[in-house]
Amino acid sequence: MRGLTIVGAGGFGREVWCLASLLNDTGALWDVIAIRDDHPAHHRGFCDDLGADILGPVDELDPRVEEVVVAVGDPSVRRSITQRLPSGARFATLVHPGAHLGPRVTLGDGCVVAAGAALSTNIQLGDHVHIDQNATIGHDCHLEDFARVNPAACLSGTVHLGRGALVGANATVLQGRDVGAGAVVGAGAVVTRDVTAATVVKGVPAR
Ligand SMILES: CC(C)(COP(=O)(O)OP(=O)(O)OC[C@H]1O[C@@H](n2cnc3c(N)ncnc32)[C@H](O)[C@@H]1OP(=O)(O)O)[C@@H](O)C(=O)NCCC(=O)NCCS
């Protein structure tokens, strides 16, 4: 039995469940696609509407039969969940067929690239990186583990996102800038200077 477990029954988890189901329709990759969540009662109605099964808590995951993708938006929560998965966990990387990946784009384990995202060329994503819908990632960008780019955000060329950095929806990071580990760029911001690790910036220009 080959299963795919999506960790997180929240909004993004359900989007990733839909993505996995779409991929399965075209390739029969998994026998079972299900969601795990430590607090399933919060989300059961939405999951039932989709026809998505919610299994028990994350700690009960069986790495022999379940590949995993951690579909939790908050990078620090995603990292802590990943760290407590059973040893031997195997991670799936999911790319929507409506995303564009150019040449020399490499993705780590457990990444998600959503519909309409565009990654041009010579781009490196670490493990457990999320690129959400319609985000654009320019040439020569490097995104460290657990980074996240929210919908319609734009990373110009040669941007570096540190471990667990988050770029909000519709934000723009200008070319060559560095967003430090754990930093948050607010929705709609324009980053014109490097962002210090573990800080929050917002506005235009971002401060
Ligand atoms: C920037 C951000 C991290 C701040 O979060 P927060 O610390 O909880 O901020 P608050 O909601 O308490 O707001 C604090 C102040 O910042 C302002 N503010 C919040 N987000 C802002 C943004 N993106 N741009 C400009 N101002 C913003 C608020 O209006 C408020 O102003 P006030 O003090 O004058 O009333 C957050 O608002 C944000 O933009 N996150 C990204 C969201 C995103 O991308 N969502 C898509 C999910 S798929």
C-alpha cells in the first residue's frame, strides 16, 4: 500500500489535498491520500465536504506506508511538526501541473508548488519550501528550508530567503536582497533593503 499523508487540515492542507488528488487522477501515484491533524474536529466539516479522510494525530504516522507533505503555512510550526515526525519519514514534493518550472530549478524534499507559480531558471529550493499560487520566483534565487512564498508574491532575481522566512501575499522582494532566517515580509510590502533575521517588515518601502 502506498499512501500520501498531508499533515494539516487547515486551508492550505486542504488545498494540498486537492493538488495531490489532481496529480493522482493523471498518474495513480498513491493508493490512499489522507490528512492527519492533531485537532481534526476543528476542520472535519470542510474535509467531509471534500471527501478527504482525516486520520489520527501526526504521531501515529507509519513511515513504512505513508509518504508525507507538511502543509502548514506558518514556517516555524511546519518545522516543529517535521521535527517530531517518526524517524524514517519519507517526504513527497508536489508540483501543480499548472505551475511553470524552467531549466535548472531544483526542489528539496517535502516542497509544494501551487497552481500558477512560475520559477524561471537556476533556482534552488531547500526542503519543505512552499510556493503558493501565482507567486513568481526569478533567476538565481535560493530559498532555504521551510521558507514560504505566499500567493502572488514576487521574488526578483538573485533573492535569498533564509531558513523559515515568509514573504506575504502580493509582496515584492527586489533583486539581490536577502531576507534573513525567520523573517516575515508583510502582505503587499516592497523590500528594497536586506531584512534582518527574525524581524517583521511591512509597507512600501518595507520597514
Ligand atoms: C505584516 C504582518 C506579519 C503583521 O502581522 P501582525 O503583527 O499580527 O500585525 P497586526 O495585524 O497586529 O497589525 C499591526 C499594524 O500593522 C498594520 N499592518 C498589518 N499588516 C500590514 C501590511 N501587510 N502592510 C501594512 N500594514 C500592515 C495594521 O494595519 C496595524 O496597524 P495599526 O497599528 O496602525 O492599526 C501581517 O499582517 C501580514 O501581512 N502577514 C502576511 C499575510 C499573508 O500573506 N496572508 C496570505 C496568506 S495565504
